[in-house]
Amino acid sequence: ALPISALLHFEARQNVTAASIPVAPEAVVTGRITDEQGEALPAAAVLAYREAWQNGIRTFHPIGRAEADDRGEYRLRLSPGRYYLTANHPARTFTEDPDKPEMRIGSGATDSAVVLGAGQQMGGYDFKLPAAVAYHVRGALAAWRGSSLSLPLYLIRRDGLGMSAGGVIEKDGSFDIRGVTPGRYWLQLPPYRGVSI
């Protein structure tokens, strides 16, 4: 990983030899991802985000990702810097009783930013992911009724961290986004022929 950047100027037909680029040793974050009972979640993953500000709006950009092994343990390698960590699990919704609501394994995040130095080893960043009620977000886009195509639609978490969800707008204009855990979201429709929500 290259934690530095530089502006280089070259002349036509110029040859550059014996150039050296300093590379800072990567940092490593380790930990374990489990459910509420402490059981390993081998399909879970940890994501690292960098904070940024665009036009006065706080945003987060995913930088790195590591999956948990059969013991729920993960090893995430990152360039030195400041990150927010989240963990999530791709499990589908489930129900323990027909009379109870659908559930799914939720997501987790560090309470504050993690600052990593070059070559630093940081262990013990464990995540315990609780089961959460899973909702359906349903609606309709009148402008899409009668279309010959389906159109993707997304719920993006407003804090920029954690698990988002997606679905499609059907040809009749209806949509049903399943497995949405509690939180605040933006409903996002990619630009398509001037259609917007």
C-alpha cells in the first residue's frame, strides 16, 4: 500500500532510472465476529471506511475488507490512517415462529475511529452481531408503470456505515425491499432516462 502521493513531471522521451518509492508497512487489525450467543459467524466480514467531506456532507468510503474464517476470526490489512470499522453478515431473513416477525443478523460498528500507524498490530476488535427485526420497504414509482424493464433500487444507510439493502422496481412500478434492519436510510434510484424519486 502507498500512503503517500506525489506530483511527477516528465519531459518527452525522458528516461527515469533508479527511482525509489517509499512504502510504509501495512497495519493489521484482528478480532472475532460472533452472534449474540458467542457463536462464530464464518460468513461475516469486516469493512474499513475512511471519512471524507464533500460539499459540507460527511461521507464514508470503503477502503478494505476481510472475511471471518470458520472460527469467526478475521485479519484486516490496511495502510496507516484513520478508519471506521463495521461488521455485517449476509444471512437471509429467518423466523423462529410463524407468529413472530422476520429477523436477520444485524451489523455492528466501532464507537469511534481507529487510528493505525505503519506496521501496527491491533488485536481484540471483536464484533457481536445481534439479531434484529427485518422490515419490508414497499412502494411504487408511478413513472415506471408499463415499462418493459426492471430497475434496481437501493436503501443506503444515512450514516454511511453498515449494511444497506437493495431491490428492483418491477414493470408495474412496484418495489419491495426485504430484510431491512432498523436505521435511517436514503432511498436511491440510479439515474435512468430522467426517471427520479
